Amino acid sequence: MMLKMKILALPIYVFAVLLIPQILLANHVDNPNPSVLTGKVVDANTHKPLVGATVTIPDLKLGVITNDNGDYEIKGLPIGNFLVEVKFVGYATVTKNVALKGNVTVNFSLNESAAEIGEVVVTGTSKATQIKRSPVPVVTVNHSYLLSNTATNAIDAIAKIPGVQTVTTGPNVSKPIIRGLGYNRILTLYDGVRQEGQQWGDEHGIEIDQFSVDRVEVIKGPASLSYGSDALAGVVNLIPTQPAPEGKMIGDVLLNYQTNNKFIGGSAMLGATKNGFEWMARVSHKQAVDYQNKVDGRVFGTAFRETDANASLGLHRKWGYSHLNVVLFDDLQEIPDGSRDSATWKFTRQITEIDTVRQIVSEHDLNSYTIEKLHQHVQHARVYWSNNFILGESRLDVNLGFQNSRRREYSHPELFTIPGLDLQLQTYTYDVKYHFPSLNNWDITAGVNGMYQNNTVTNGTEFVIPNYHQFDVGGFILGKKTFGKLDIAGGARLDGRSFNNQALYTDANPVTGFDMPVYGADTVGAQKVFSAYKHNFSGFSGSIGATYNFTEKLSVKANLSRGYRAPNIAELSANGVHPGTNIYQIGSDQLKPEFSLQQDVGLVYSSKYAVIQVSLFNNVINNYIYNQKLLSVNGGDSVIVQGNQTFKFVASKANLWGGELSVDLHPIKQLHFENSLSVVNAINKGVDGKAVADSEKYLPLIPPAHGISELRYNFSLPKMNIKNAFVKVQLEYYATQNRIFSAYGTETPTPGYALLNGGIGGSVMNKKGEVLFNLYVLGNNLLNLAYWDHLSRLKYFYGDYKNPGPNDNPREHGIYNMGRNISIKIYFPLSYNLKKSS
């Protein structure tokens, strides 16, 4: 036991040894006068000033807007080397590493371009880095992309990124999948803070306001060492709107209506920065009725209503910055079960606890915004405090957070005010990083981070997981250096997790008849649902990679990384029915941590007429944990509780490989022909010494080959005051997926399909050249195709039809995805200059 505790504490010891001498040294050095960065931003061809260009230093979260002469000024900067990023609509982003010391002048010339490969990433890096110079496979989505595409939740918005797909349970519940891996293998961040909200659940979405997201950064694979366990498959960082530039008040109003499920969404934000003091606030709301397709009609149990809010206060000074943020999420989400009337094939609702007779759902109810009695109520509150302190030529980041997640699933139709599942998760996160002074162009960052969690499940009537608490700690070091055309980056990390779940006994409540927890002497004769379990998990992860820039147009990259993930609570301890999934889930306390070894190679080519990116990977995972359906001794479904199939978590060795290709051709400035292709192959290698049956050869829940081809024409109509407009047509295609885990009926093949999408949009300007509003009309599945997404859980909701065959009516093979959907979106950006202090 002492040895295990020493392993857990080792990252803290290492971090202290590295950090304390540097802090003491920095505190004995007189802080010099702060630096000032000034300059001009112009058009590279005409040399005319670009008014309203954004100049930012991502590592310091500082930014300004160029004035009427194209000039900018950023005061109060520390000494050191920082990446400066310059953006302007319709121009390629420019970045430059600038050595700040005293008064520094740097001018920027921007070229008109709709192609964007100069994006900067901050997720999982030692300092802000250009994507094309990073050996880690990473992709970004900007605010313009989010506005000009249709989505019904924050994760759905990134589902078309090459290598990224989603597991869905209707329109408002999506979980990210990166290169075939998801759930607790992907760490979702909000503004760099890990998101914790029972993400082990199949139908548990991500509790984040989609309208608050300004930018998304996605790391593919275990190359991110800043976050530890749960980042084995990658990281999705959802970055909200950043503080206003100095001297500015900014805001926006967004209104969105979608025709398929009568989606109504809206969001309003306002914020300002003056003399280094920052504030911002946003409120959002969305609601929808049941979605529809041409075969199933409206799909009962998929309506939702969500209200969100966030606010922040910040202060920038010579010593650094400090930001305090509060985020609230409140979602009412109906629970589909797929049950239908055998005669009419209309959807039915449960009206009694024993569920022997069902009621057909009326057309009025299917078209109503009123949430059904059987639903989920998900509330998530987050408070986090982000700090960056300047210590001479070094920096110290201290980020602390608290999250309270409560998920209630109301599954009792007669006593509908009593939740079946009531999960209350409290999470305290800590993240401390020290950025060493640059030495011989080495950028070194060391840190320690982790969390403490306490989960309570005993306030409901159904108990799929036990009460538990856990403590995570991890220490890491990251390094990056440029040798002329060669960039190298890497690091190492050691993680530990102390895990403890409690025993649980239940007995019938004499008033309600439902199970309730019992304690002490009352456990005599009671049912033992969970046994007490304690264990410490630990693991080492590391990464090393390089990018070689042959020219400004061509670079190649390679990376080798090792990932680690401890088993989650459901995998270890689950034992019960999970409402909303039709599954009786069983865990295993014999599971060991997963370890992966992934190799990545990539190529980026960019010219005036084409941008080509290739990324290939090979990933071997030991102790790969997956959910397997169980059979009874008679060969049929194993049924512990009537109406629910039984699944159990098991482990084996796995091998995943594939890659992504994207080709953006623009023979003329206005025309873009963008193409992408993603492929994942996933083999179940089994346990050493045991043969793998053909039906178990492939891993479950692996997305099929996915491609997108989009033809987009960008234009402006000055006489009509229309600018930055576009019209696009898109073909999205999915291959047939017959490489499935078919054993025990766990998965079924999914036919291939192609969806036709399209859209038009642009900015309406006033006479001063300022944007009044942006208008978008976007359409998905314009041909109203009936199809199943292979990763849609509703594909397996058969209702009363239990054994579909190849010649049976296709409508009886589960629920189809959304039919034709037209989205109308109007966006009002706001921007004002604040009066200067006298």
C-alpha cells in the first residue's frame, strides 16, 4: 500500500523539485519594465491598412483590434518569446514568433485567401503552436464554420471533421468518437477544463451550451500529455467566446429555426474590456419537438428543452491575468424506447409500472414542445478560476475548478415525480503548469493536475452504479524546440488513481414499493447490489514527434505516443438496469488499465490553388475494454430484468489503423472544391492464447468509411451591401459497415448511404462597411433519405419486433435518422469602441 501511495505522490514530488527553484529565482530578480508591442497590419498586395484586424497573443489571452490606420498596440507585456497571431476575414491567418523586450514594432502583411492552414492551437501544447508545425495530429474548427453549418448540440457541430464522428441517441444527445474510440477514452474540455458528467453512459451527452462555443480544437490520439487518463483516444476542447479586445465592447444575438423537429434556438452575449478589466455574460435557450423521417414519422421520445447561461470576470495586469467563470446548464431530454403498436406500427408510451398495456401517442403529442413525464433532467454547474502569473521570463498557470452534475432519469409513469436514476457527481479539478524561461530555443513546461470526485446514486430507485469517490494525480513535462526547418516536440507523464466504491444493500420501500438503500442492521435479509471495492491504478504515458518543413508549402510530420486509461465506474462496478438504454449492465472488478501505442505520420501541402493534408495512424491497445451482449443457456438473449438485454464489460487486445485525407482545390479565389475521407479498421486480437471467432473479429461501434465532397462558391455583391457570401452543395457519403462485432447479436450490419446537403449565406453590411447581420439558410439530407447511422443507438430500438430478418419490412429494423432538415439562422454581431479614460 505504501508503495502505491508513493507512486501516486511521485508526480507532485517531481513537479515541486522542478518548480520551486525557478520561483525562488524569479522572485529574486527585479521585474523589468513591461514590454509594448506595436505595428501595422496591411494588405500584402495593395499595402492598404486592414481596419478591424485582430492581433492576439494566445498564450497571454491578450488581443486588440487595428484602428482606422491599421495600427495596433498591446501594452503591459512580459519579457519572453511569444507567438503573435493576426486574423482578418477573407485573409490567410499570419503568425510570427516575437521576442518581447522593451518596445517592439512588428508589422504584418496579409494575403487574401479563403484557405486556412495557419491556425494556431493551444490544447495540450507547451505553448501556442501553428498546426502545420505540430507533430501531433490536431484539427480546428472556427466560429465561421460553426455558423455556416447545421447542428443541434455542441458535439454534433464537429461530426463532419475528418476522423471524428458521434454516437447519438436522437438529435440532442451526441458523444464524440475519434478514430473509432469514444466514451471515457476521449476527454472533453470546456475552455481547457475537463468536463465531468457521467460520460460513461451510452445516452449521456456533453453538458455544454452549443451557442457559447466559438472554436474547437481536436487532438487525435494519445499524444496529449497534459490531461492523463481519459485522453487515450484524444481531446476535444470546446473554447467559448474569448474576452473582448482592449477598449472594445462586443456581443452577439443568434436566432435559429430548424424545420424537421421545429427546433427553436437563441443566444445573446455581451462583454467588454477596459483598462485590463474584462466581463462577459451569455444566456441561451433551445427546444424542439420529436424529430421525423419519412418511414417512422415523428420519433416519440426525442423532444428536448435546454436553457444555459455563463458569465465571467477577468483582470489583466503586469503580473499576468486572472479569470473567474461560472457556467450553468439545464436540459430536459425525453427518453425514447422504440416501442410501437403491433397493428398500426405507431409509437406507444408506457402508462403503468408493470407495462402490460401501452397507449398510442397522438399526433398532437408528437408535435408538442411539452416534455413527457418520462424524461431526463440534466443539470450541470461549473465554476472555474484560471490564472497566469508572470515570473520574470517564466509563467505559472494555476487553474482550479468545481463542477456539480446532477442527472435524474424519470422512469416511473405513475409516480413520475420520483426519479428512477438520480446521479449526483461533484468534481474538484486542479491544474498547475510552469513554463520555464526559453533556453536555447527550448520551450519547456512542467505541471501537475488531476481531480477529486464524489458520486452519490442512492436518491433514486434504480442503481446501475454504486456510490464512489476517486482521486487522480498526474505529473508531466512537455518540450518543444525548432532547429531551422525541423520542429520537435514530446514529453512524458505519470498518472495515478485511487478508487473506492461503496457496498450497497437495498430493500423494498413500504410506501412506493420501489427499491431503496438500507444501512446497518437493516441490511440483514436485504439484497446486496454492490460490494465494496478499492484499488489504485497507475500508468506511464509519453510522446515524441517531429515536423520537417521542406518549404513554406510542404511539411511532413511523425509522432509516436503511448496512452493510458484507468477503467471507469461502470466498467468496474455496474450491476443494474440503466433507464433509457434498454440494457441491464454488468461490470467487472478484474479489469486492468488500457495502454495504447500509436504511430502517426502526416503531410501538409499548401499552395495558391490547393491544400492537401494526409494523416495515417496505427494504434495497438492492450486490455481494450468493450461491452459485450450476453446469451442465456438456451442461446437467446440473457434477460435478468424483463425488457432489457444484458451486457457485460470484457477486455482483449485491439488494433486500430487508418487515416484521413483532405484535398481542398481552389482553381480560382472564389471557388472551393473540398474533399475529405476518413477510414478506420479495428481488429479484436482477443486474449493471448485464445482463438478469436469470426463473429468477434472486429471491435464494436466502429464507424464506416466516411467521405465529404463540397463545392462552394464565395462571392460579394457590393451594390447590394452583401459581403463574404457563399453558396454550397455537399455530398456526404458513408460506406456499408459489415465489419461488426456480430457475436451474440451485439451489432448488425449497416447499409451505406449518401446525403445531399447544401446552403447559402452571407453578411449584410451598412453604408460604413460594418456588418449588420449574417443570414444562413442551410439544408441537410435534402432528398429526405431514410437511413441508419451505424453509430445511432436508435438503430437497435426495434419496439415489439424482436427478430428482424433480411426480407422483413425495413421500417421494422429500428428507428431511422433524421429526414430532411432546413436550418434558418440569423446572427447579429455587435462591436463598439469604449471611451478612453481621461
